[in-house]
Amino acid sequence: MNQNIENNEIEIDLIELLYLLRSKLAALIIAAIVCAAAGFSYTAFVVQPLYSSTSQLYILTQSTSLTSLADIQVGTQLTQDYMELIKSRPVVEEVIENLKLDSTYEEMLEQLTVDNPSNTRILKISAKSDEPKTAKAIADEFADVSKQRISQIMCTDEPSVVAYGYASDKPVNVPTAKNTVIGGLLGALLAAAVVIVLYLLNDTIQSSEDIEKYLGLNTLAAIPLQGGEKKKKGTRVKKKVGQYKRGKGHGKK
């Protein structure tokens, strides 16, 4: 018996919650709009925009025979070696010195990305900066310095530059539309959570339906308020099904 009462006490009427949220729809929409505006403002005015530029190197040198399968396999295997050489301290520090940048080795590595697209023998050297022209200059300088360093270390011809970088004026770290949508959704969810929590914590009788639902009693009559009389707050009662019993003794004098 006690187990059944406890199970009833934690039941939540989902239909009732849906009607509650629908009645608070205006508040939910306002919260979503406010948070969406906050997300847009943060992205547009607070986040520092970063621009990216990418240069490409071809792994195989001019002396490599494209008809030799062994040479192509060796070129693929050396890709990882080339990627490590590009990120080596001598190459990074030479790029910083040539461009006269106010950056340390660690800071430059954070701006640098070296990638090898699958099933290719091409290295993509990407650099990020707060200015498009600076990002392009860094990516291009890495391509030039890297191919010289690779030639010296590997004792081979210099790799060919497939393409130098492009100074794009489109930031890569400022997804304004995405952050605006996420802000709006979070605002609506937060407002809905607050409404539901306040509803669940409210243990007062608000209507005749609550009397029948939580006390198990029928409402026989309702007394209207007189003019100018303020409505009193509902009677505080635990909204727990099974706490009140319908039995003999109700109505006894």
C-alpha cells in the first residue's frame, strides 16, 4: 500500500505540463528572443574574428617518376615526416623572423594546421590570424621555408607548391547564425525549465479541479467575490495523490 502511494506521489501529468507551457508561450518566446539577441551580440561584438589561409605542397619531387609505384608509395609514407618537419622549431622560428612577427614558437603552432587529405600526396598548410593578409603571408612563408628545409634534410629536390594561400575576408570562428539559433533554443529551454520547476514547487489549491484531484472531494458550490474584495491566495496543501483518503468520517459532526 505504501509503495503504491509513493509511486503515485512522483507521477507528473505530462498533458498538464504541456497545457502549462502553452499558457506561458509568450514568456517562452520573449526569453528565446532575448537569449538569441545575446548570442548574436556576443558573436558580433565580443568574439575576436580569425581568418584562415591555406597553401599546398606536393609531396613528390620533380625527380620522382610517376610511373613507378614504389616511388608513389614512398611519397605517401614520407607524408608524416614532412608534416613533422613543417612544424619543427627551425622552420617555425624562421617564418617568424622572416615576417617579423611578435609571436613565440608555441603561439605560432596554435595558428598553424598541417593536414594531408586522404588518398593524396598533397600537404595543406593552413594559418590563422586576426587579419586576412597576415594569414596568407604566414601560410605562404611556411610553404616556402618548408620546401627548402625538406630538401635539405631529405637530400632531395624541393617539393612543388601546388597553390599559395588566398586572403579571404570571411572569418572562420564567428558562426553568427549558429550562435544566434543556439542562444534562442537555450533561452526557451531555460524559461520552460523555470516554469515547470515553479509549478511543481507550488503546493497550493488554485481551483475546484485541484480540490477534486488532490483532496478527493467534490465542490458543491462556489462563492463569488464581492466588488473590491481581493482574491486570497490558495490554501497550501501537499500535491500528493494518496495523502488524503476518501472514507467514513467526512462530514461527521
